[in-house]
Amino acid sequence: MAALRRTLHLASLAAGARRAVAGSLAGSCLADRRLWDKLRAQPRQGSAGTFDWFFGYEEAQGLLLPLLQEAPAACPPRVLDVGCGTSSLCTGLYTKCPHPVDVLGVDLSPVAVAHMNSLLEGGQGQTPLCPGHPASRLHFMQANAQNLQPVASSDSFHLVLDKGTWDALARGGLPGAYQLLSECLRVLSPGGTLIQFSDEDPDVRLPCLEQGSQGWTVSVQELGPFGGITYFAYLVQGSN
């Protein structure tokens, strides 16, 4: 969580317009859509068009690609990124994964979703994103990660990604974070994997996941350090 707060602070100082947001971040509810709408409406530096909390696709691909290779070969594995924001996880999987993959990014912020759809389709004079495999697909939709019923049926995703979304919701209380976890597990296929990326210590996160994921296998892998910070990938896995 410390890294998320640092990232929020640095992002708010990156441009003059963000300084107006910076004063309220420390005391804000990170589950408030208006906060993310304001932050994601700010101009982005460079041409990539994405902005990542913690780290991006390049740092996570070593963990993600083997899990996708284990998916049934009948159809492209489906991947759901909850609270995707403007992260490079979805776009990285779509453009760089050598295997076919069907990716859906959902976020509560319509500003983030509109930006990512524009990036995908080549809006504002940019080049549309090209898939790393001809059969790969990428979609972005506005949705509440605590209630995925409108966009995701049960047992429909091989891989569910959560990069900082639990951390944000937990600031408003653990019941909201547990509701997120419940929805992620509902849409996860029996042999699938949920990955939560965070800098929160395993002594804190693992007991929460074990309590909320009874009947699933919970484990943790260390990632990094990236930028001097050690992160963790919390895996919740089912069995076929």
C-alpha cells in the first residue's frame, strides 16, 4: 500500500493540473470513482498512453505467460483485469503475448475506459494497437469490480488480474475488498488463477485471502525489486 500512496503522490506532482488533486489524495477514499476520473483525465507524458501503479506488463509477463500456456487449447484463454485503469497489463498482453488471448479490462472510471478504447482503436491520430497473435482480442468496459454480473458470467475466465484494486478498496474497509474477492472467484474458471499484485506484506494479505478463498489454494511469489521496492504476487488457484 505504501507504494500505491507514493505513486499517487508522484503522479499528482507530475503536472500542474495534478497538484490540485494531490492535496486530497491522502484523505480520499480510493474507491471513489470521482478521484480516479480526475486523476486519469490529466495529460500523460510520452506516447505510450498508459500509466501503471506499482509496475507494468514487462515486469509481470514472466509470471503471466506460463499461466496462459497452461490454459486449455480449445479456445483463447480469457483474461479479466479488474480495476484496469490505464495500466499496460491489458495492452501488453494483447500486443506482446505470442499466444492467442482474449482480454477484458474493466474499470469504474468512464474516463479510463474511454481513454483505453481510444488507445486500442487508434483515436486522436494514433496507430491502432496490433495483436501479438491474429486470434487475440481486447475489450474495455465500465464496470464495478464488486459487481461483475453485467459483464462477466460465472466460471468464464482462466486468469483474473488485480493490480492494486484490493489495496484501494481495503482503504474503505475490508468488507469492500472481500466483495471484490468474491466476485473475482465467481467469474474464475475452476482451474483458473486469480493474481493480486501488491506491495502489502504477506503477513497481512495471506490471512485475508485464506479466509475469503476457502476451498482454493493460496500462495505468494516475490516480485522485483522494481524501482527499489519489493512487490508480491498473491495467487488464488482452483483445481480442474
